[in-house]
Amino acid sequence: MSKCQCNVMSKINNDIKLDFKDVLIVPQSSTLKSRSEVDLNRTMKFKNSNQEYCGVPIIAANMDTIGTFPMALALNKHNLLTTIHKHYSNDEWKQFADQHPDAIKNVAVSSGIGESDFTNLSTILEEVPSIPFICLDVANGYSDLFVEFVKKTRAAFPDRTIMAGNVVTAEMVKKLILAGADIIKIGIGPGSVCTTRKKTGVGYPQLSTVIECAEVAHELGGHIISDGGCTYPGDVCKAFGAGADFVMLGGMLSGHTECGGETIERNGKKYKKFYGMSSATAMNKHNGGVAEYRASEGKTVEIPYRGDVDQTILDILGGLRSACTYTGSSKLEELPRKTRFIRVTQQTNEIFQQMEVDN
């Protein structure tokens, strides 16, 4: 083999990497009599904050159309988490905490990595010290600046549980955990309104990255969030089965009453705007436009209005309980150990897709 050929081959990892659509979960023998027997709550102790969490580890994404205070109240009823978007004012945070102190245990305050972000984060945590989670969120978690910001945040808030991301490789998961993060957000480009893969060519199939990153995180006593790529409750089940400790949802929670974003009425039907936080819509709204040195890496869509989010949450939780019964898992924490995947070329029969009236 020539030197040129060797150089080319070294650029390509020929291992097959898979997405949620590429697999199904194989059923296992079960002693469970009913889905109602399944416990979806998990208890976790976090490595760096030394704090303990108990709840159903599904998280609303910190997008300004999803991670809202109304969403937090709706999800809190089911003991789910919400990462609140970073565009609420300090006064709005204080008002929410004063009026709904029981919901604080299930929210995270979000932050970027600029000096103003750190100042704002510090002010909010001073005003509302009961917030247990911090979500440090950047599109590209591979910068040294981000790692240093994680270290800075850990030093300033030693008893807060820190979520940090996004990354997709085991090496970076290790680096962020050692820098002080407790939970690493996994996913680059799988989101329904994310265009990073189209604009940059960068990404990693979500199922494979969850499997690989979970392994190294758990070896270090850390945890991971599978962030993005879920289109159906079955994908949430696959993410947990692959080893995710938490699953973060954006598009699956869009279009509801509790969502932010503009409501549009057209031909007697209502729609809600949903957009990526790197989209032109978001940057025009929060930054005055798209900077000349960058491209938008998100899109804006209109979602048919779906009413209150409660029924969607029940549908997701019902699917998760059912997956547990199919694998003989009486608790959600047993699902990764009992999940076996099989590769497929087709998951569903779509012959009546255009005629569907009720899902």
C-alpha cells in the first residue's frame, strides 16, 4: 500500500456507527404483569457536586421555545426536569421561585461561557440559591475555553450539579468530568431543527455516541444526557437502553401551550413556531442578527398546535414503561443492562401513514 493510500485510510474510521432508526430492542422474558409495576424514577449520586437526585430522568431542552417556566411546572407534576433557557431576567427567576418553590428541585439554570453569562449565572444563583442544577451549554464543547469555564463554574459553585456539553466522543467526556462536570450532554447535530451536520459536515450517529460515551462516563463515576435525535417515544427508550442516564427532548415537546414562540393562525388552524437556538430566528431575536463570521446552524418550523403538554408526557412515559416490560425491567435503571439491540433496515409499516387520524 502506498504512503498516500495509508494517509487516506487513517482518516476514515470504518467501524459502523448507528442511529436510533437503525436498531430495534429485542424483547426478553419478563415476570412483570403490568406496565404499572415499572418504576421510572431513578436515584443518582453525582461525582463532583456530591448531590443526590431522584426523579424521572427526562429533561426539557433549554431552547427558548421549550425550556420555559410553564413547561417546568407541567413537567414537575411528573417529576421530570427542565433546563430553563437563559433569556429570563433575574426578577422573573425570583418570581418563579417565590411562587413555585416545590418546582425548583427539577430545574436547571442555563448559561453560555462569556463573562456576562457568568455574571448573570452568579446573580441568579444568589437570588435563588435553591436551584440544584447548572446547564453549561455551547454548540461546540471541544474548545479549551469551555473546559476552563467548567472548571471556573465548579470552583464558584462546588455544591451545584453541573451539566455540560455538547460533545460526542469519549475523550471529551472524560476531560469534562475531570474538569468538574457531573453530567455530560451528548449530541452534535441530531436535533430536529439543528442544521449543524448540513452546514459543517460535523456530527456522530446518536445511538453509537451514547453507547461509547456512557461507558467512559460511568467508569469515572459520571453521567450523560442523550441530547437530540428522539422523534418517537421508542427513541427515548433506545437512548436509555443504550446507557443514557438522562434524555433531553426538544422537538417532541414543541407545539404545546407551555412552549414559548409565536402562535400563528392560518386557515382556521393554529401553529407554534419552533426553532434551533443557532438559527437566524434565534440570533435575530437575542443577538441582533447573524454575525458575518458565522452561518446559522438551525432552522425555523411551524408546528401544529398540540394543546397542553401533559398528554404528550403521558405518551412518552407509557412507551418507556412498555419498553421496560418487554425487556423484563421492573425499574428504569435495569433497562440498559437488559437491552439488546438488533440492526434493521426498516422499523415500521408505513402503508397507511397518510391516512392516520389518531396516534
